[in-house]
Amino acid sequence: MSDGNGQEAAGYLDRQMLIAMPGMVDSNFAGSVTLLCQHNEAGAIGITINRISSFTLGELFSQLNIDCGNDTIRKLPVLEGGPVAPDRGFVLHSPQDGYESTMEIGAEIMVTTSRDVLSDIATGSGPEKYAVALGYAGWGEGQLETEMLANAWLSVTADTDIVFDLPVSNRFDEALGRLGIRLDMLHSEAGHA
């Protein structure tokens, strides 16, 4: 996709959250809100932000041999980021430079996959806001666009309040609310005009 100046333009779903429609049949995504980290001609990658895994951050630190003496941090839940590579960690966080493997999602959100951010979080010197997830959601070339045309997803601009501050159980309803929609207003079947 070109921006008209010969430069490659970002995907039109960059900095968006995908909200699964009620008709979503894939159990990996039913009732989910997924923050898109990257969208381009090759496909898309996102992190689901409203599903809690069976792990705590303390358990993750133990597996990685990272010391953390702060029980509040150790008890934080780890999210199920998606069905792809569920053994791989992703840290969504407020801007903080200096990490080995970081990508900017927007002005207020970054994603880091390197261990150094977890070490900083464990010592209290990490980003001000963060969410840790295992796994990610991935779509191949044209797959997400096809799903959007089939009314599988709604999209809304990414919001740091939803990503970092809201309780996980409220994120779906709040994301819908940003569109002026309530779940009871949606139908599992959609038509095209």
C-alpha cells in the first residue's frame, strides 16, 4: 500500500483493536479484544488483551530465573495473547526506550519481546504501565481483510485505558462502548447493503 509519495504506508488497521462479533465461531477469538501490533500486505499480528492465562507473572519470572521480591508484581496475571506460539512472551507497555527487541504500536504503546523488559519490571524500573501476554494472534496475507468483510470483527482505535487500566473482564464492553455500541445491540448475522 503506497501513500502516494512512493512510500510504503502503514496498514489501515494499525493502532486498532479488533472486537470479535457475536457470530465468531473460532473459540480462540469468541468474545475477544485484540490489539493489532502490525498490519501490512503480508498479514497481521495482534495480542488479545481480555483473556487471562493460568499463569501469574511470578511463575513466568521463576521459569526465566528472574528475581522479583515484590508480591504485588508477582501476583499479576499473564494474558493469553493468542493461539500462535503460546510459549512466547510479549510485553505491551507504555513508552520506554532501551530494550533489545521493541516495536512501537503508536505514540503511547510499545510491544517488547526481549527478556530485558521483564527484568526491569521485576525490579520496579520497567515501564510505568504494562501487560504481559503469552502467544499472539496471526493472520496471513489478506486473511484479516477477508474476515473484516465477512463481519467477523469490529475495529476501534487503540486506547491505553483499555489496554492497561481497565480490569480484564471489562475490556470487551468498554471497547464496544467506544463505538457507541452495547453487546445486546449486535446480532450474530450481518448483512451487506
